[in-house]
Amino acid sequence: MNLPNKLTCFRIFLIPVFMLIIIFGGNAHVEFAGSTVYWKLVIAAVVFAVASATDWFDGHIARARNLVTNFGKFADPLADKMLTMTAFIFLVELKLAPAWVIAIIVCRELAVTGLRLILAENKGQVLAAKMPGKIKTTCQMLSIIFLLIGDIYYIGTILLYLALIFTIYSGYDYFKQSGSVFKGSM
């Protein structure tokens, strides 16, 4: 197994670590800038940030060293969605993010994943990530980190709503770009 794939597996391994920290981390906290900051959530944010960083590193290394594999093409986006969706679900449970925003994000992620599968199966196409999708992912990951550490100065909330806008726009763009796959099938 090459280094990028090991990083992807490490990201998947960090998901239950992230969950366990939130579930069993205790309730020690401090007040900072008008927000309550829970230490377990700060530690969970650090774990999430490390896991998120592996997303950039595995892709960068795979492309730079020509180490792109079928496993990586499958596991990397799956690991990203598992990580972010897990974090978003916990944010809703902790009342740090509105459920309706997270529902839209999760539905878009599932719809685009389904579209990618249809394109790969029927047309042999790979739906590459475009800039709006990359901005969406960055905003999602940063919003999760800032929401976990207490949403100081509402940075996490602002990033979450930016992520929502880019989630909707990039989802629309992917479906518009791939509309031909649905012609004649309805």
C-alpha cells in the first residue's frame, strides 16, 4: 500500500477516535470571547484538523509521485464524506449547527456520489472535482473546526453558511454538467 492510501486509511481510523473524544471526553470548559469552549471539543477539532490535512496531503502526494490507484479513487472521497458527515451529525447533536443546513449538505453529498457512480458505470467518466467543490470542502472542514472550538466571533457559522452556498452551487453545477446521462432514461 502506497503512502497516499495509507494517509486515507489513517483518516478513516481517526473517525472513531474523533467520535470517542466527543462522547467520552468530559465537560471541562472555559469561557473565551463570550463563548463556552469545551476542551474535549478542542481536542476533537485538532483530530478533525489532522484528518482533514491528510486529505490534502494524500491527493498532493498521489498526483506528484504518480501514485494514483483505483483504491485511492474510491477510498479518498469516501473517507472525506465519512469524516465530514460524522462531524456534522455530532454538530447537530451538540446543537452547534442547524439540522436543516446539515440535511442539505448530506443530501447533496449523497446525490453527487450517486451521480459519480452513474457516470462511471454508464459512460466510463470520472467526475473530477471542480473549484466550487473544492471551496465547498474547504469551507465545510473549516466550519467544523471553528464550530467545535466555540464559534468564536461566529467564524464557524459564517463558514457553515458559505459551505451551504457552495454545496448547493457545486451540486447544481455537477448535475448541469452531467445532464446528458439522464436524457432518454426518464
